[in-house]
Amino acid sequence: MSEAAVLPQPFGEGFAQDPYGVYARLRAQGSVHRVALPDGAPVWLVTHEADVRAGLADGRFSVDKRHSRGGFQGFSLPPALDANLLNIGPEDHLRLRRLVARGFTPRHVERMRTAVQAAVDALADRFTARLEADGVADVVDGLARPLPLKVIGDLLAVPEGEYGRFAGWIGSMLAPGSREELAGAVRSVHAYLVELVAARRAAPGDDVLSGLIAARDSGDRLSEDELVSLAFLILMAGSETVQHLISGGLLTLLTHGEQRAALRERPGLLPEAVEELFRYAVPNHTAIRRFPTEPVEIGGVRIPAGDTVMFSIASAHRDPARYPDPDRFDIGRADKAHLALGHGVHYCLGAPLARTQVTLALGTLLRRLPELRLAVPADGLEWSTTFRFRALRALPVTGA
């Protein structure tokens, strides 16, 4: 009998119905658990906030697959895409981060904020028109999904006429119907990004991709594969997380009337509310898998080198040892030091842009549609739930 066959499997049907209840039971039993993922792969799951935070900053937990002894390794990519910031060792990681930072100049960052608000306004116009015409509209389809795709398209200088197939490939990667569909989408995106990098190199523009191509540090610069891998990472990380934070964040506000009323009275509190939403409604339930480079003790448990370790951000965010009354959404909460955007060397490079998109999208909806409300009961909403993330499939609203 295999090890996985006798391990606890916490990510079954009960998890989909009540993931935070599962996390609470696991935390009560201890911080570190040897469990099986739905596909049977054995992993170590870390649930206490203090241990999750410490583990994410511990250099002995590597994201480099070369340190794995097998088991769950995550998304399988072609070699040319696999050498990105989420899969490489510390020396290459720091070199790439330094070069990438040179591509994200203050001018680009400010230009992105202006572009995000313009994109939000355009989508909100169409969303409001649909709401007025039909009485009901889906926030996911109308704003949460297309916004990050438009923003990333601008970052990578994707021609607007090509957004359609670009969006189709991303959808196939985030929710593939089959392994063949996933592999086909990855191949298509890879080929497209190779062409895009070549085009921007031949004719640079005032975009972040051109800035990355031009970035140098003491004669060093990004290789072709590194550029394509970074573009792929920006594409994947930037589209999924932002989409789910906008839809999940709005649902949270619509189902917490007193907090929404406080925000209406004091709109300047929106940045504080967004930080609490990152804690309370984080869609990515686990950080990217890690592999200890040597035996490591965490939470009183010795984890062998090479085993797969999953740090549960969602569980950490509901740990009462860190956050008083953690299941309560409170925009006035004093401690909002969440882990939704990472911690340590792998802190998200796109964190400012993610915050900007969520803040501007939610602020615009609340300002322009103050009577917005759910069109169906909250318990009737459909979710996509895996051990890795939990996200709304649709968010129908009314009240134009």
C-alpha cells in the first residue's frame, strides 16, 4: 500500500463546501500535517500563521524543482517557460528581480495607474449599460475577468485586436477541459510570446516589456528565454489573482452591509478595506510548493529534504493566534499584515499593480452603483474550489 493511500485527504467534498472549517480543524490538531492531495500526491501542509510566515521567508525551502524528491511539483511547463521567478534558485532569482525592477520604472508605474482607471471606466460603462438593459449582470464576466487581461495586454504591448484569442488561451490554462487542451494553450501562448518579444525588440515602445528588454545591470541582461518566462509569469499571476480578488472582494462587501456602509461614509478607507479583503477573501489558498534543501523542523515536525511542502495562506489568515476573531471581516482591523501577495524573497513583484486594480475596480463600482446587490442568495453562488484556490464562477448582481 502506498503512503498516499493511508494519508488523510482533507481536500474532498467537505473542503469545497467549507474550506475554512477544514483549516480550523487542522489547526486545532497541530500546525504541520502529512496529507494527500486529490491526485494522491503526498505533501506536508502547514497551517499556523507563525509557521507559514516563517516558512515563506526561510531560504531552506526552495521553489527550485531540482530539490524535489518527487511528489507534487505544480504546473508542468516547457523548459523555456519553466525558468521563471517561481521555479529558480536564490542567486538567479535575485538577479532576475533586480533586472525586472529596472523595467518597472516610476513612469511605467504611474502610467499603469492611469491606464487601469481608464480600463475600469470603460468596462464599468458597458457593465452599467448591461445592468440597466437586463436588470442583472455578472461582475466576473463584465469586469473582474476582462480588467486584468486588458491591463496585462497593455503591459506586454499586446495589440487590442488580439485580446480575444489571448483571453481564450488564458481561460484554457486556468480552467482546462483536458490535458490536451491545457498543453495546446501553453504551446500557443509560448509561441505568441516568443513572437511578441521579437517584435518589441525590433520596435521598442513605451511599455513594460520593452523596458524589460532594455534593462541592464553591469552588462547583464535578460536572456530570450528569461524574457518569455517573465512575460508568461506576469500573464498567469496577474490575471488569475486579480480577477478572483475583485469578484470575491465585491461579494464580501455586498454581504457585510455595515462595513459597506462605513466605506460609503468614509471612502478614504478603501485602501484599508482592500488590505482586509486580501486577508479575508484571499483566492490563492496555498503558496507555491516548496522543497526543503535539507531536513527542516517546523511547528515541531521534522520535514525531510526534498519533500513537497505547501504553506496554507488561507489557513494562516484565519488563525486566531494571530488575528482576533479571524472569521470576521473588519475594515477597521488593526493588524492587516496578510500573506496574500507572498512574503520574503518571493514577495509578488506585481503587488502594487494588483492593489491598484482591485482598489480602482471596487471603488468605481461602489461609487457608480451604490444600490448594487446580489441577484441570487449568497449560498446559491457557484465556486471553483481546489486545494490551491477558491474562486467565484459568476457573481450576478442587480440594482442599477
